Amino acid sequence: MPTYRLDVSYDGAPFHGFARQDGVRTVQGDIEGVLERVLRTPVRTVCAGRTDTGVHARRQVMSFVVDEPADPATVARAINGLLGPEVACTGCVLVDDTFDARFSALWRSYRYRVLDAAVADPLRRNTVWHVMDRLDLDAMNRAASGFVGEHDFASFCRRAEGRTTTRTVTEAVWQTAGDEKLFAITATAFCHQMVRSIVGFCVDAGRGRVDPDSVPEVLAARDRSAARPIAPPHGLVLWEVGY
Amino acid sequence: MPTYRLDVSYDGAPFHGFARQDGVRTVQGDIEGVLERVLRTPVRTVCAGRTDTGVHARRQVMSFVVDEPADPATVARAINGLLGPEVACTGCVLVDDTFDARFSALWRSYRYRVLDAAVADPLRRNTVWHVMDRLDLDAMNRAASGFVGEHDFASFCRRAEGRTTTRTVTEAVWQTAGDEKLFAITATAFCHQMVRSIVGFCVDAGRGRVDPDSVPEVLAARDRSAARPIAPPHGLVLWEVGY
């Protein structure tokens, strides 16, 4: 059966998240609508990382299987023509039929942007979290380093009954980017709201509200109430997926 | 009479331009509304550069005169509290009563961002003009250099009856900024739609649709139909004003 890989980016602001839901505008719903229109048959897609309401993607990867082969360039053009400028397709290719955007993914990488300044920047209001307090980058990196490795992230995610919350984080680093603090985090996979929970903790460490060296204890608690408020969605971007 | 200088930035997207107009949301209308609320008296403001619908400002300068002195910090806080995140006040100070945001300004500087790529970037859709053709930076700079100096810009602006269209451009340079082309232009003052007209011309020069060395002729024509289509507003930012 012809299997396709679709690479898309999107502005999360106008969508109620990635995952298809009846009655609201979602990225998956919009894209499946275009696919159905172009391929003249209902299409079910899967993706590498289901982003929440307001979360952006620079490089989301999707896959789908159809009965009849279709022209990949036509699919890409249709998405760009019908869903731009909110959604862009940067590639559509026929792939081996063992490919699955979700299960074939080896790692996911996210970025989170924070501006710590007395006054917000209206031009970045949809892509950067503005924090009034000055943040201590060293404290944020001390906190971040505590997340690297294999851990049970139950304290840093929304619980999903019966599913493991153990994940392996391979990179978690804050750096300065212009006047912003930019967080890069990579893991084999993420639990729901895990990146925003980790960012919320790191930012509170940067503000001096929490001990940056307490990450191991908070992880050990396996209790979400032990963590900090989660960061808002608009600073977060699904950056890259590795296969 | 106490005279105040107000520095503001704003996202142009939700506004029908800077200048107050009945029945629509404008930057000046919103800010004067806050000032009236804080100062308990109607306030009339002036600004350094009246931006059109959709045009942004990183640093717009406004001034106003009131009968009774007010606390500048309270004014700034009220603007940030009531108009954020679309508008931010980066400063409010009491100034010498000869100061006028419009007439005291010695120069204005704008930036314009263009992304020339096969596919648009949804995350920059409100701040960057996406052009499908590859642009030749040298051709754009050859065109831009033709605008530097004192010229009659009638071919590059919306005509205003009875007003001079002679202006002095002191800087007009395109450079590469990441994957974008960034235009910096500075002049003593600008006519209406002058920056977007110049950008439209330069981009068409970069596409090979117009001779970059024809700027002197087009200026001499003093006829707007001799120029090129104007660039869209969302790539433009009022960057800085000099006093």
C-alpha cells in the first residue's frame, strides 16, 4: 500500500491543538480535509508529536497510507494553497511501507523561548513567553541537567492511566539567544505536557523560587503537585524529529 | 504645561493603523483611551510616524500635554496592563515642553523582512513577507542605493494634495539575516506608503522583473504608475526615531 511522509510546520495559535476533534479547528483535521479533497477518499494520518492547543511546529512529521498512489507534489501544493499561511508543507514523499511517523520516530526535539524583561515585546507575543523577573541562566541549566537521563516523569506530565511515564531525555540545555533564553530539549519521546512542565520548573529555578538541585527529589515524588506551574503553550515549538 | 514622551511598541495586526478613526480599533485610539482613564481628562497625542493598517512598531514615539502633572510610571503601567500583549510601553517620561514627537524628530528608521523560499514559514506569517522567487541581493542593493539622497518621491508614495513629496533618505541597505533578507531604511521623514513602495521596487529588482538601475528614471517620472506594486504591510516595522 502506498505510504507517504508529510513534513509540516504550523502556527499553533489558530488551532485547538494538533489532534483531530469534532467541532473545533485542529491541524490534523484541516490536513486530513485537504487530503480527502485531493485523494478523493477519507485519509487517516498519524504524527510524531501531538501538540497541544497553541503549541507550534517547525517540523512535524506525519504519515498516511492510501489505496491508490497519488502525486506527492500535488499533495504538498494543495496543503500550501488551502491551509497557508497558518500551515506549510515542506515536503511530501512516498516512503517504504514500514514507515510510521509515530512508531518509527527515534527522538523528538522541542524549543521553548522565554523573554525575561520588564516590558513585553508585542511583536513576539505569539511565540515567546514573557516573564517579568530576571532569570538566572546558570540556575536554569542546573535544573535542566537534572532531567537528562532515563526517569519516571510522573511529576512532570499529565497522568495517562495505565501508561508508563518513563522517558529518556538526551539533551536539556538553556542558552542565550539575543535578548531571549532558549531551551532545547530532546528525548526519545515525551509524555503529555512534559516539556511545558519542565520549562515551568526551570523558569521558577531561574527566578529563585525553587531549588535547581531539587529535580531528583521532585522526580522521585512521582506526584505532579510536587512540580511547578506549567509554562504557557505559545513559547513552545516542535522543532525536529529523528528517524 | 507638563509634556510627556511615551515610547511604545505594537503588533500592527489587530489594528486599523496607528491614527485614531471612529468606529475601528487603532493604536492611537486605544492609547488615548487609557490616558483618559488614568488622567481623568481627554488627551490628544501626536506621534513620530503614523503607521498603516498591519504595520508594526518596535519603537514608536508619542507625546502629549496635560494640565495637571501625572506619574509617568503609572501611565506606563496602565498601558501595559490594559493594552498588553498587543501594545507595550517601554518608557514614559516628563520632557521639556518644547518636545513634540512629530516635529522634534530628526529621522525615522524602518525595517522590512522578506523570506524568499519555496515554502512559507507559518511561525513568521505576521512579521515577514514571503516571496516564492529567489531574490538577488546585489540587484536589490543596486536599486536601494538609487533612493539615497534628496529626491522627489512622488513615484513612490500616495499623493497628498498640496504637500511636498521631497524627502532625504540617508540609508537604504538590504542584508542577509539568517534565511531572510532584511531592509534598513532611514530618512528625515517619509511620505505615505513610501517604504512599502520602495520595498516593492527592490524586491521586483531582486526577482529580475525590473532594472535595478532604473530608479533615477522612475523618480524623475514623478508618477506612481511608473513604480511597482507596493509590498504588504506585515513585513514592515517602525524601528527607531531620532531626536
